[in-house]
Amino acid sequence: MFHFLWTHAGMGQRWESVVDSLRAEGKIPGLGYAVLRSDTILELKTLGVKRADKTDRLEVGSRFHLGSNTKAVTSFIAAQLVEAGKIQWSTRFFELFPELSRTAHPDYHPVTLGQLLSHRAGVAPCTSGVELLKLDLKGRYQEKQLQFAEALLKEAPQKPKEENDFFYSNAGYGLASMMLEKTAGMTFEELVENYVNKKLGVQFKIGWPHLADSLQTYGHMGQSWGRKKLIPYTDNFYKIHEVIQAAGDLNATLSDYAKFVQIFLKGMRGENSYLRSETITYLLFGLPDYAFGWLHGRDGDDDFAAHDGSAGTFYCHTSLLKNKNLGLIIVSNSAEKEAQKAIYQIRKTLLKKYNDF
């Protein structure tokens, strides 16, 4: 059961109206937001429609694509395997795939699971989708993974200019996923089912929500895709390649995603749940600037961890404030510039609301 902080109906409606006005100003067809404490969902709302050309309203069961916020889920799975002693952050990629070391650039030989998940391996970014198309991967899933890794690791890694530099890489998460899959004897989809869905009582799924259910939420394409106006993404010509799905291809309902994010708020406060609190702290803050699926820093007098995710048609912002024990999630079915601007205005509005309380 959700417990809500704001019981005065008029006050709650006023704030919701402000958020909805910002949604409309940002030309976002549909938006969801949640405000969390470690033990409470303070607010969870959906506003607008599932697709711009229809009137079907978003609801509690509506799903949103998480984009790169999937990385925190992948790292969460990895941490469970580490706590179980099945793999270590220091396990080297080529310990599990020695056959690939023969053609790999020698600078990659020491690369570890932890480096791949924290963007410290110097691996090519693979953020546009074009890189993988050029590789023309063929065969079954595992065959494509091996071709992907072999091609990727032939090239010299990017070298940091300073000790704590990181190079954001979807491909690095693809390689890390190979390690986790081989360790557990499961595909990434099976890892999500066994180490997230069954354990948390949630339903994270892979891919665009509407491909599995035409009545679900649609992402939208606008000027950034060369369109004159915002339209539902129904062409289905683009999707995250399966070899890097661990980097950015999960979708979930807002309530299920909020349940996952709440685990990190609990860990921030020293509470053990699905992982030990020290493991959660490591995932959030264990390395400078970017740890494991989370950026972090200072926000005034508070420590924060945050991440944004988008594969171009949805947008997901998540941020956690440690001392305030406050989490914010904002998800939308548009990732256009005006939508992103509106999302950050909504973030500011929600922070004001709860800081003033």
C-alpha cells in the first residue's frame, strides 16, 4: 500500500496542476513521476496519454522505457553475483573468454568486470547504433556476442587524460553482460527475471513497451528524428541491439521502477535489503564521479546520485538525495529537447515542494 504525505486535496491538486502545465509546455504526450523515501512512496502520478494521436490515458500499469537507467539494474544483478561469491569486481574479462584474448589488443588483457561497469575500460561507446550495424553480426545470440567482443577488442582502448576519467560506453556493458551471463549460465533476459523480477516482485521487460502490447505506452519521434511534428514511434526500424541490451533496453511500470530505486535509498541509510548497505554504497559512490550505473556528486549540502536514460523516444530521470532521504523519478514518452527541459523544470518544482514541507 502506498502512503502519501500530502493529504490536503487542494494543495496536492495545485502541485499536480503545475507539473501537468510543464508537461504540456514541453509537448510531452505522457509523463509519470514518483517521489520516494526509503520506506514510503510519497507520490506516484501519471499524466497525459500513451500516444499523441489517441486519447488513452496513462495509468499505473503503463510502461516506460528506461534507456541507460538500465545500467543500474545490470550493476544490481552483478552485485548479487559478487555477494554470492560467483564472480568478483576484479574478475578479468579474458578469464571467462580466453579464446578472445588472442586477437585482442594487449591493453585490454587486464580489463575487469568492475572497470566495464564503471566505464573505466576505455571501450568504444557504441551510443549511436551505427557502430553495431557496421559489424553486421550474424547467427545466434551468443555467436553475435562473440563476434561483437572480438571486433570491439581489436582496437586500442581510449586512454584517460587523468586518473579518474571515465569513458561512457554502452559496449562496455555489453561485455560485462557476457561475463555475468557466462557466470550464471543465463541470458540477460533470464538474469533480469531471476535476479530482479522474482526477487523484488516486479516485472522489468526488454524492449519498447508497445512491441509486446499494442495498448501499452509509445515513445515519440520529433525534430531530433527529422520529423515536422511529434508522432508515435510505430515504424519500429530502430531498437537497441541485443548485444548491448544490458546497457539500455529495459522497460517497467513507474511503480515497479520506484520499488527498485527505493533499494538504493535504503542502502544510503545503512539498511540491508536485497543487497548489503555497503554494497549499495559502493554501487552509488564507490568510484569518483561515476560508480556503477550512477553519477554522483554534491548538491548544496547533500550527496546525490543520479542518472538519465534515453534511447531517443522515451526519457527517464532518476535522482537520490542522501541526507534528505529523497528520491525523484520522472519518466516521459518524448525525449525531445523541450521535453528534457520540462523534465528538469518538473524536478526543480518537486524539490521545492518537498524541501518547503
